[in-house]
Amino acid sequence: MNIKQTLLIIDDEPSICKILEHFLKKDFNVIVKHDGSEGMLWLEQGNETDLIIADLNMPNLSGKEFLKIAKASNLYADIPVVILSGSDESSERIQCLNLGADDFMLKPFNPMEVQAKINAILRRSKKYS
């Protein structure tokens, strides 16, 4: 029996959360939080996730801030993070990748591509763990 891996999706846009959850729940346990501080709180409560998808622009704690905190923490530094953004600003993308994001995807995205990228990242992180 294959145990489903867990994905934490953090996005303040309900439509994005719905699309991702709908597409990914077949293969993953999907947890949805609506801003970075909610996501961080969920992690701090001792919950575990195999991968995090975070929106760049969110209230309370942006994707970039979330990334900084997660990557600075011994507990969460190894969790792969994919950043979603509505802006095609390459400086933003470069900053996120430099902060430790594993990938960066533009909205609107193809959910199948998101799933393919998640699978690729999880394959890589398994290899090295």
C-alpha cells in the first residue's frame, strides 16, 4: 500500500486552492491554508508535509517571508517549496530561488504541469534523503 505524501498549499485565492486541491487530492493528502502565518502555525503545531506550495503575494506573511522563515529553521529547511506568482518579474523569481525555493510557477498555470513539477521535486528530494 502506497502512503500518500502530504502537500501544504498556502494561497489567499480560494479559486487557486480549489484548482490545486481538486487536481492533487487523488495522489496527495492536500492541506490548504490561506496565508503564510496560517501555514507556519500549522507547521509549528508539529504537522509534517512533504512539499509546500506558497503564493508569493499573500496577506500577513508573504510567500517570500514564509520562505525566509522556513529555510532559516532547522525543522523546515529541507521541505521543498514551490512559489506561485501572478507576476512575471524575473527579479522576484531570482530572489525566491536564491532564498531556497525549489521552483517558481506563474499563474495562471496548468495544474498538470504543477503536478509534474511536484513529482519531479519529490523524486529528487527522495534521492538525496
